[in-house]
Amino acid sequence: MAETTDNDLPADWWTTEDVLAYLRSAGAPISRATWAAYVSRGQAPAADRMFGRSPAWRPTVVRAWQASRPRRGSVPSD
């Protein structure tokens, strides 16, 4: 079985690079290491699917996660 590459991903899935590019465009840039740490600690969504050894996320999942993230300096209301 041949290993799947990023070029073989369907257009409706995001690679780690796609997620990072989206976060940059949303004004919330993070590094690859930070994203990996968030995912491993459950602070970001787990990959929806693996294509070979490449994790992939549905864009709607990443967008919803970004929209629900607490903002720096925000105080939760009681």
C-alpha cells in the first residue's frame, strides 16, 4: 500500500500547514510546535482523520475551535 502524501488529501481537509495558515489569517498565529502541543493536551481538536502519517482536520472543526478560544486578557463571566 502506497503512503498517502499531502498532495493526495481531498480539498475539504486541512493539513497542519493549512491550519497554521488559517490561524495566521485569523490574527492568531501559532507555531507548529504550539499547535502540536495543543492537540496532544486536548486544547485543540484531535485530527479528524489520518492520511498516511499526516493528520488532517475538517475546516469547520478548526474554525469552530478558533471561534471558541478564549482571548488573551479576557475574563470569564460568572
